[in-house]
Amino acid sequence: MRYLKELKEGDRVADIYLIKHRSNAVTKNGKSYWNVELQDKTGTLDAKVWDPNSAGIDEFDDKDYVEIIGDVSSYNGALQVSVKRARIAREGEYEPANYLPVSNKNIDEMYNKILDMIGKTTNTYLKQLLEAFFVKDEDFIKAFKFSSAAKTVHHAFVGGLVEHTLSVAESCEFFAGKYSRLNRDLLVTAAICHDIGKIHEITAFPENDYSDEGNLIGHIVMGSEMISDKIRNIDGFPVVLANELKHCVLAHHGELEFGSPKKPALMEAVALSFADNLDAKMETFDELLENSQEPKTWQGFNRLLESNVRGTIIEG
């Protein structure tokens, strides 16, 4: 199988891909065509079926596995496939594992590192809360391990939520050792819980898209609600501690315009917002350069990084 990441302008495509999304559209001249998003484990790629009624084009829909024959071109700086033929693939012609993007790190090993951090938590209430999610709640654990951390921007792969959470928590652990006024248990607990709402905000692969609940409420508020639900079952959980923890989660995007209901008002909330922002941007940069055929050339404007970026020319 030739993966989408390997394609370049001028290539001829003849392989089976997962249809992440298909929608009907109309050209300026009133001609109908299909917008298609192809997916495999290396990512997604835009495709067009300019003549869906022509011979050789099977009717297909979202989540179908389809043999695509077409040509790769460049449009507005991005690759795109012009589909000439499309056939619904039969079961046994494809391996589903080839179509789900997965972390290149061991998910169970990363999860165990999170459990190690939980084990080092000395505050009995915060430890009970973390264990209620990450040790005792089997449905939560399964969803957390399988979830991505985003739809497209960063860590958009199976295990992405575990990878991002661990990285943010490790940065917060470092901050707690560097700045003595920080409450380590509060900060690390907030880091481990900061994105738990994403298991409901973003649907599971292969869809990996925003749910109705995600669009209407968002993972930040949902995460705070999930924490409140668990706290109700922990006798004597201090109200002030609960509010401080939820504040850190509610403020972890740092700014109101970035989706946080609150701006950071605690040192721990500030530290978490920087750790989260740092990991998201480093991963975005890394994925951009990893997927570039020429990482040491200018890559164009990136919305998250708010700059035209390139890789470092001098290494070592």
C-alpha cells in the first residue's frame, strides 16, 4: 500500500483508502461534483470527483473503503487527488489497521507513566479523584487510550490524548520542581485531567470529528463537569480544592478568545496553560516538518503558530 504521506504532485494513485468524509458540491458553472477526504494511518488528503455520474465511479459514502484511481496535483499549495475511478473495496482487500493514524509511541507505556504520577500524589482527595478516572473507570480508560487530542491540529491520532496529556503533565512536574510556590499535586492533577472532556468532544476513529456535545459545549466545560461528577462520590472533598482544580481546567487555554471560560487566576492555572500551549505548538511544528518533503525550506503561514515557519538548517 502506498500511504497518503508518500504522495507528491504528479503521482498516479491506485490504492484503497478510507473515506473520512464525502459531500456534494456545485461548481460556479452549476456542475455537480464530490468533495472527498481520504484517510489512512499517515493522515488525510483532499480529493475531488469532478464527474460523479461517469462510468467507473461507484456510489460511496463516509467510512467506506474505496479503491481510488486518480492523479495528484497541487492547488493553493496543498496536494489534491482528482479521482478518475472509484470502486467500493470488498472485505479482505484491505487491512483496517492501515487506516487509523496511531501514535508512534507505546500507548500502554505512556499510560503507565501517568499512573506513576498519580501514585506520587500525596493529597488524598486528589489521588482518589485521579484513581476514580484512571484506575477504576474501565469505560473511561478505554476511551482515553483510544482518543485523539484534536481533530486535525495536533496529536490527531489514536493515543494522541494519552501522549499529549503525559507531555503536559511532565512539563508541569518540572515546573513544580522549579517554582516552589506551585502546589505540585494540584498542578499535576489539573494537567492529567485538563483534556478529559475530549473523549466526549471528539468522536472515536475512524470518524474523529466533533460530536454534537462537543460543538455545543466543548471539552473544557465537559471536563469540569466530569470532575464535578466524580467529586460528588468522594466524601469530604474540600470545596475550595475542588474549585481550584476546576478553575485550572477551565482556564487552561489561557485566554478567553482561545476558548477558556476563565483567564488563569492561580499560579497553577498559569503554569498549566503554558504547558498545554507549549506541547500543542511543539507537536504542530514537529508534525508539519515531519510531513514536509523539504522541511528546511519555508513552509508557509501556519494558523496555530501564527507565522511562516521552517525547520532549522544547522543541526547538532
